[in-house]
Amino acid sequence: MVDLSVHIGNLHLQNPVLTASGTFGYGHEFADLVDLNRLGGIVVKGTTLNPRQGNPYPRMAETPSGMLNAVGLQNKGVDHFISHIYPTLTSLETRIIVNVSGSTIDDYTAVCGRLAPLERIDAIEVNISCPNVKQGGMAFGTDPEQTARVVEACRQAWPRTMIVKLSPNVTDITRIARAAEQAGADALSLVNTFLAMAIDTERRRPILSTVTGGLSGAAIRPIAVRMVWQTAQAVSIPIIGMGGIMNGRDAVEFLLAGATAVEIGTANFINPRVSTEVVDYIADYLNRHNLTSVGQILMDN
């Protein structure tokens, strides 16, 4: 028998596999295909203070070994989440994490304040890395001072585990990571999508309505693994690794690089059952390597 459980700050996960925000809806969309209670946790769709329509279509495009998206945090706002979505999540045994975003620091803190009384919300993931909005989002995640300001404000408004989601669109991700840690983050999740662009050569214009969007999928994994490894050397808080995880082997690569847990995103669109398959793979990997816990998965130096 192996122990798949891990801890993210004070948050206990039955295994290290979570689903990434924006790729798994609110969980119930996948309930007919996946046993949600087998997951370590579900990071639900990005939630903002007010409803957002998102960006105009087209806002998704397939790329070699990946995809571009410019959805723009479309959601019905935190009050709709509380009244209509939250009641559907309370019966789940897995951990529920809400991805929080905003255009201003006051937006972030207002969402945190509204979510705080909901006892079944086990953690929040403060998204300071979305490249598909004109205000807020990535603007907070590319400057250490701005990162510290928004994280400090959210720390005051949120009483439980707080994860901060980092952007890869920076020169040195460790500077942002350290700023988030010093400002009160319990954990970091990285990386979000890379700012990228695709052009329709026949129409001679960008494919996405926003011109640029966020690149995800297998193409970004080696860069994401490198950034997780670098960050693990720079901070003492847990890291949740993500970026192009398509199968169990990919997930183990992030654990070897220093991540405590992983989030699976784009792969959900290709294989809706990938998250539980990754759980099984990690258990098998531990057995094959005579390891008894996830914490023993470390890269040999």
C-alpha cells in the first residue's frame, strides 16, 4: 500500500491530482465520466466580483501540441456562484478550491470576503496570471510589488489556505514567487498560459479576436517543468505544478522537479478521464520504485 496524500499548507489532499481552473467547469459537467471524489481537488472556474461576458469569438484555436485561448474569465460573478453553484458542491468529498480574479485589488478582496463564510470552500487560488483580460490578471503577476499588494490584501480577507497562481510571462519567476511567499501565500501554482499568437494565413489576420491569447498544452511542458524546478529552489512553501500535463508520466515529472501536487488542464478537453488515470499512474509509480509516499518522489541530484 502507498500513501498518496499530500499537504498544501494546512490543506490535506487525499492525492496530489487537481483539475485546473477553466478546464473542468464546476466539476459536475464531468460527473458522468469521472468519479469526482477520487480527485485530490477541483479548482473551479475563475470567479470575479461581477459577471463577465468574456472576449468576443473566436477565442480558442488549436496549435501544434497545444491550444490558444482568450476566453477572458467568462463567469456569472461571485454572487451567482454562491447562490447557484456552491450548493451543488457541498456534497462532494474532494477538496473545493475557487480560482479568484479581478481587475483591481478591491475586486479580489471583495470576492474573498464573500467566499470566506462558505465552509466547504477549502482554499482559494488567487489568479494574478491571466493573460486574456485588459485590466488586472497578469498585470499583478509580472511585478513583485504589485504581486505583494494583491496577495497581502487577499491574505487579510481570506482565512484559510491561499494559493497564488503565477504567470510564466516574466523574466525571473522566482522574484514573483518570493514576493507572493513573503506577502502571505500558503502555496504557489505554476504555470499559467504563455502569451502567444496565431495568424490565419489565408485571411491574413489573427485567428483570435483579441489577437493574442494564452498557450497551453503539451508544447509548454518543458518550460513549465523548468520554472517549477527553479521556483522550488527559491521558496519554502508548497508548489502545485501545471502546464502541459497530458498523462501520468508528465505529472510525475513535475513532482520530481519539486512540486507537491499537480493541476491538469488542457488534457481534460482531450481525455475527460485523464485526472483519475493520473492518480492510478502515480500509485503504480510509487509501487514500481518501492516508494511508500508521494513525498518520497524526489529528483536524484
